[in-house]
Amino acid sequence: MIYECPSGHVCFSKGELNNCAMRGCIKQTIALSPTDINWFYKINNEGLCINRDNLHMIIDDPNMPKNVKKQIEKIFPNLSKE
């Protein structure tokens, strides 16, 4: 699932996430999407977090699989490509 906290941390998590998983942040999260992007679990088995402002880096990364980019663009349609 995909969650976000008020600090703008977007968390990709296999399980339910009530509090942000970003190191040093314990704010409550809201669920953005029930979608699981399994590729992220190759980096960390439980999931990972990224600043919302850095999500464009996933789209811009030439090594990122196209299916991952499409899933991110579907969930975050206003994500600008820089």
C-alpha cells in the first residue's frame, strides 16, 4: 500500500502503516492507494519511504523499470517530469 504523512513522506509498505516509516518521523499516515509496487520490496523487504518532492526522480531514472514508472504516474498523475 502507499501512505503519506503530513511532512510529505510517501511510504510504500507491504503492511498497514499507521505511522510514517521515514527515519526520525513518527507522524500518522493516510492511505493514498491500496496498490503495491513490488519492485520497491527488492530494495527493502518491508518497503521504503521517499519525500514527495523527490518522486519525480523515480520517473526520471533511466534504470527504473517502465512498469514502475507507469504505476507511479497512475497514482500521482500531477507528478511533473523535470
